[in-house]
Amino acid sequence: MTLHIDERTDGNFALFIDGDLQFDTADEALYHEGLTLPALCMAGSCARVLICGGGDGLALRECLRFPGVERVDLVDYSPEVVELGRTRFAGINRGAFEDHRVAVHIADAWEQLDTLGNFDVVLCDFTVPRKPDDARVFTREWYSRISASLNPNGIVAVNAVSPQATPEAFWCLRKSIRAAGLNALAYRVCIPSFRAQGYGAWTFMLAARRPLRLADLKQLECPVETRQLDLARLYRGASFTRAESSIERHVPVNSLENLCLVPLLLNPAMDDGRWTMGGGRWTIDDRRWATDYSRNSTSGRAGSLSSIVHRPSSADPSSTVFRPSSAHPSSESPFDLAPLLNAIPVTHPYHTREMVEAMAEQVIGAIRSLDIKRLVNALLRRAGELPKDLVRELRKLRDFLRDHTPSFDAWREWSYRLFAALVITMTLANTIAPDNAFAKGAHGLGHASMSRGYSGGFGGGRGEGGSFSSARSGGFGGTSFSRSGGFGGPAPRITSSGFRSRYSRGGPVDVYGYSYAPRYYIYCGGGYYHVHPAYQVSGGQPAARPEKHQALFVADDDMMVLDSGDVVITLSDGAYLLVTGGTVALFNEKNPEPILPVYPDPGLFRNIQDQVQSQQAAVQHDSALRRDWLGWVGWTSALFPIVAEDKREVRNLDDMTRKLDAAARRIGSAPANAVPASPVTAGQVELFVGGYLLSDDTIGIRQPDSWLYTDGRSIWTDKEEKSKSRPCPPLLTEAVQSILKKLQKELTADVASDKNDLRELYTDNLQLQQDLVQYQGIYMSSGYQSDYEVDYGTDSISVSQAISRTQADIQQNQIDYQQTQLSHDKAHIDLDRINSALHGLWR
Amino acid sequence: MRPPDEQHAALEFEILAAERELVHGQFARARDHLKTASAMGARKMDVNRLHASINAEEQSHAKRARLSGWGGFGIGGLGYLFLSLQQPVAWTMPLWCGLAFLAIPAIAGYAMGRWQGQGQSPQSRFWSALFSVGWAMCFYTAISLMSLRWQIGLAGQGGAVLVAGTFVSAAYALVAGTVAGVVSAKLAWHGHE
């Protein structure tokens, strides 16, 4: 074992064991606090602690300052390191070895473990293994033994490896811990000195017999102050993407029978199954290799060995390797060494990847420098001295080289050029004429996403527009629809099969092709030219016979186009608005006749027209695409069912286009002299277009020629005295109640959602502020180096960038908070009003 | 033994015949005539000059034959690139079919045939043009279909779409390639063989 202490002029120093950085005094607290404190905090008790490795005494220092620690056993097999801990490092470990609670055992932890008794906390602070024997203390068997020596609520903390630089080894380690029957929770800690060595983000792993959850890390309460580690943010490093964690499925368990950790550390691109141990050496399964070859050869995992093997700095003269390819800079393309390097497993720490690479390049360079043709000709000149068979083969080789080599080179060269030319030309063609086969099309209408954007996007912002049924001020004023995300979003695409299979056979479909449950509406032709037992509007005509119409197209969550071309806007389970022929009427689903006419708000008509027309354009666009497709493959419909289905889908889409066209015409428009509703005033709540909950809990409905008011028992208009009121039709009372109840539910959900958002925004803000302070601290401690690299999410960026980005995030967070607060306040006021009405007049 | 005048005339005839065959790319026949001329006592300088010309022309011819495949592919590719500015439906189907299956393959096949020269057998010219233009058409069709289907979506039937697309690409390639091959074999040097 070689020990090297790298002294620096600023007074800091770093310890290297066998070339691996163990700690750097500049940031060692990050490492040792990260290893020890979470485990000590999460353990039920921490009276007895075992430290395996850690002879430098730094982990020991952290344990000793934690309250409740009564005894610490430290087992390290290196007397030299322990001696350094007692002497050279005494200043930084605060004389930890002199503490009376400490018992030091110079022994192999593997041998010693069983003799030490049981522990509350076990800290495995081993160096990263460099040979198979070292990996014994990372095996399933080792963790099983540790598990056996843990007290019931005990916990283990393991110095893991980097999931960034050596993902297979990291997940192998985690799998091994879990294979020992322990639950594992890994968390990353960014240690700048480790990162500077190319080790990547470092990881520790907690393991216990009880379940370990992310929430445990979130709720850490540490009784001691940390110097460098931010425990409150620790949980943020404990999340792994699905792609990352999927590696665990493919890697083997590190066990005594299969000590795979070291090869995985040395060969980070190596997968489970391709390598097997046989006869005391690692071998590769060629069949698996063949299948994985292309993937690995393009993985381009740079610096993969860096966590294990010291990588000479660029300034290090020894790192300069002779690269023969540089002798032919223009004529030679770079040779891809990755497959070759993957094929040569690194099995010894001194057998570095750099060494293999340099060696391979020497060989390749030597081969490249040969002029095969000249060599063959030279050999043939000495043909008399060579066996006849060999001469014959050489002649064949000469002929082959003459016939094939130039043409192959030309082919390779020309194919690259041709491909590049094709790509460039296609790009240009695309730019000039977007309506071609290679374009995405210029018809990015994005309209259909409105119907979805409402349900999601307006959940918390009802006042901004909301759905048709409950849109209040501004909702139908034209502004909110026209600026809703639908028009700015991506073009809708039919992604489901509704237009193929279910169109006009059952439920309605939306512009995406999704099918919905069948829906039917029975009404008397629509409009307000109908007679109702309770009132008769001016110009009333005899009612037509009720007709049953099927919903054909879902234009929005609340808006449906019927097969007749009429449009229905659902207000609640029991009430809807029918829009047709420039009129709007309120219906109760229980009765086919309209309850009353509603003022034809021009904003409403404009928005419905926009909605219908834009979705019609989307359908047309999709239909055109399919027609183009069929233009190519249509003649094979007898051979391929999918083509036949495409043909049927095009027919249905065309039918839908016609129906939407009919609907756009049938809906009509508001009278020329119609004026939009004025914004709601304080104390009023808009229930639907033209329907308001007034401050005295009565409902005001804007009708074509007057305002109609109702308190649920009687109705009167603004042209007559309340004393002359008539009884309110029960259907109207029922409809209003159902609308109020629906709105109550929606607003309750909105308020809860807004509250949740506010809470999250507040938490985010606190964290961002902490981040900012931390970045500013790093900036200062780095001597105001603006390009000092720090972790920013999963990126590593300069500290100045991190500060400016965090400041921008804080600013955006504050804006979001204010907007959400406004939305929440409005929803809350509306909800109070509706609750009051439902508990009062509209009980 | 022929009289000197007659022999001289016969010798000149052989030399001229060799030159004519050389011009027409018939190198084997040219060599035969040259051989005969040489046997009849033609001047060594003339024989060598003609022999070198035949060799040079033959090498150049072989190179052109190699490159003509790429040339045909390039001409076809450019033609289909032009066609890709509009979909078949937008071009109107008869126009598109005329361009895609007749005009472009015919032009590419003719150019290939002319480029290859008479030295190549019609059969060789046919297959060469079929593959070159067929591949161009195959790429054009496959890229267009992939692009269209990418916009439409697979609706969970990727396998069926792949089979249909491959079938159509192969069929179109075969048709266009055959047209190019026929033009290259029969029309490029029609009347010269």
C-alpha cells in the first residue's frame, strides 16, 4: 500500500492511498458528515458504533461529537493509516483517538467482525476495492454478517462508489446489500475534490433491516451542527431516474463466489452475463458480446476508470502518449478504440485503460503505417525464395488489393458525401416548401389541445377562463379563449383509434380519436322559440316534437357537437346550454323543452366558432396526412388490413369535417347588436355565461330582452316588481342547484390545489434561498473564482452561473406565488359565496 | 501469299477495324483486329500505340462503369428529391406516377447506359440500372412513408405498418428499377449494337 500526502501552499492537504484520493481537508467534512450523520440521526440509538476502515479518524471525529455515543470500535487493517490518524491528522480529527470511548483494532474487519458484539450503527468506510480480495467487504456475505451484528433498530452506512462514473458497480453494490436482506437507501453528495479527480458525484448508502424511505432523509433532525453538509437538502440526492435504477436488474450480486465488483469498477461498460469467472480468471461470453457490441461501442462513456485509477493530469508529462494517428492527420480517420477496449477486460489496477489504449494505438499506428501493397510487391519480388503456395496466395492478395481497395475507399468516401448532400438538400427543400413529405407540415393549429388544456390548465385558474360550464368573467369575453394554451401548443394529432372503429357507432370521439361513453340529448329542436308551461317568451312559436340527438364530437370537456350540428355545453349533470341558430337556451336534462332563453353573448359564439373551426382544421389536416399516406399505399388495401382501416378512418374524418362544417354554420352567430356581458362585480359569481349568483344569493340570468331573477321559489324580471313574481319552475330550481353543487366541487378542488401549490412554492423558495446562500458561500470560499465548478441539479456549472440561475429561479418563484395567491383568493371568495347560497336560499 | 498491295490494304483494314471497335467500346474485337494486323506485319509503333489506347480506354471504361451506378443513383435521387416537394396526391396521381415510374427512371437509366458505354453487355446495363434507380426509389418511398407515418402515428400497429411500407417500397423500387434497366439496356445504345 502506498500512502501519499499532497501538501498544498494554502495549508490544505489531501491523502491518497494507492493513488486514490481518500480525503482533501478542503472538503473532507462533506464526505465524513455525509457518511456518518444521516446514519447516526436515523438509528434508534447510537450508543455503540463500529467503524470499519476510517483509520484517518475523521469519521470517528464525527461519531464522537454526536450525543449519545458511548463506545466506538474502529477496525482498520493498516497500522500506518491509524498512526497517521493519531499523529499527522490529529489536528483535523480533533484527537479522536485519545477519546476514552474509542477502542482501536488493527485487524482485518472481515476477521474481526464476529468478535466485537452487536452495534447500533456500523460505518463501512473502506477504500474502493482494487483487487478481488479487497471486495470481500462489499459482498452479500459481508452485509449478511453485519446485519446479524446489528441491534434491532440498527443501521449501516456504506461508502459506496459513484453512480455517475461507475454505474454498474454502484448498482451491483446496492443489489448486494439488498441480497443480504437489508433495505438500502442511497444518496449522492457532491464532493468537489472527488469531482476534480474525475470520480463524479459520490454516493453513500444506508442499509437497515427496517424499511428506509426517502421521507426519513427529508425529516432528518440532527442535534449537532454540520460544517459543510446541508442535511436538509440531502434527500435531493437520493432520487434516481428509472433509467439509472434499471441498471440494477442487469448487474450481478457481488458475492464470495462471484467477486464481480472489481471488474465492474475497472470496466464500467461491462454488463452482467457477458462476464463469467472461470478457472480463477474473468472470461467474456462472446455471444452476449456480439449482441452488446454496437451498444457499448457507441456508449462513449468517457473517463470511466477515473474513479479507480489515478488519471494523470494534462500537465503531467507522463500522460503524453504517442499517437501514431497524428502522423497522418488528414488521411486517416480516427480509429474507434471503444470496442477493442471493451474486449480487453482490465483485471488489474495497474493494467489501466489508458495503458491499453496507448498500447492499442501503437499497434494500430504500426499497422496503418504499413503500405500493404508495397509489402506484397516486395514479397513477390522475392518469390523465388518463398514456398509456391504462399506466392500464389500473395498474388491473390495483390489482385484483391488492386481490384477492391480503391473502389471500397471511393464507395466509403462517396457514400458519406452523398448522404450529407441528401440531408442538406432535404433540409433546404423542407425550408422552401414545408408541405412535402419530409416536413412536419405548416398546419400547426394546436386547437384541439384546448379541450384538454382546459381540464388541466384551468384547474386552478377558473377566473381566467375555465371550462364552458363554469367560465365566469373573461371566460367568454373572448380573451381567455383566444389566448389559452391551445393555440400556442403543439398541433393535435389523432393518436387513438376512435375514428377507425367507434366513430358514429357509439360514443363520441374527440380530435385525438379518443372515444367517450355514448351521450344522447332529447330536446325540441333547440332555441328559445318554444313554449314553456311556466313562461312564454316574446315571439314564441309552438314547440316542435322532441328529437333525440347523439353526441358525435367532443370539442372540449364541456362542449359537444351533436349529429344535428347543434352544440351542447354541459353545465352540470342535470343542466346544459343548447347553442344553435344564434340562440342559447338553458335545458334541464329531464325535460326536452328549454327552461328559458339565455342572452346570445357574442363572446360565447366567437369562442365556440373558433373552437369548432380550429378543430375542424385539425381534423382536415389529419385527414390530408392520411390521404397522402394512402396515395402511396392505398392500392395494397386488399393485402394489408391496416391500409383498409386507414381508408375507413379517412372516410370517417371526412364525415367529421362535414359535420363540423355543418355545426359551424348551424350554430350561427349572435345578433349584430348583441353586447358582451359586463365583468362581474364584487359579491357576484358567474355560474355560466349570462347566469350569475348575486350578492343576495338570488340568481340573475341575462335573457335576450330582460334580466330574469329567481330565489328558487319565485321568478321575476327587471321590468316588473318582485311583488308580481311568479312561481319558479322546479326544473329551473333543480338546474341551478345542480350547477351550484358542481361549481362547489370544482372550486373546493381548486382551492385545495392552490393551497398545495402555494405550499410547494413556499418550500421551493426556502430551498432556493438556501441554495443561493450556499453558492455565494462557495463563491467566497473559492477566492471569488467565478468559474469554480459546482453542482447545479444534475449539471456541473460555474458558481457565477449557478448564482444567477438561482436568483432567476427565485424571481420566477415569487411571480408564480403571487399569481397562485390571487387565483386562490378568488376561488376562495367564490367558494364562500356558493357555500353560503347552498346553505341559504338554494339549500 | 497476298500481293503487297492487297496485303497492305488488308493490314490497313485491320488497323481501321481495330480503331472503329475501340471507338465503339468493343475492346475484345479491337484486340483481335490488332492481333491480326500485327501478324500481317503492321508497324510495331502503330501496334503499340493502338494497344496502349485500347488499354487506356478499357481502364477508363471500367472506371466509368463502376461510377455509373452511383451516377444513376444520384440522378434518380435528385429526381425523387424534386418529387418529394409534393406528395403524390398533391402532384395529382397520374403526373406523379409518370414522373416517378417513367420519366425519372428513364432519364437515369439512359444516362447510366450512355455512361457505361457499349462495352457493357445489355444484361449488365439492365441490372446495374435496376439496382441504382431501384435503390433511389426505395429510399424515396421509404423516407416518405416513414415521415408520413411518423406524423400520423402508428396506433399500436408498428409491425403492420412496417410490413406494408416495406412491401410498397420494394414494389415501387422494382417497377422504377425495371423501367430504368430496360431503358439502359435497350434504348441507351439502340442501333449501335
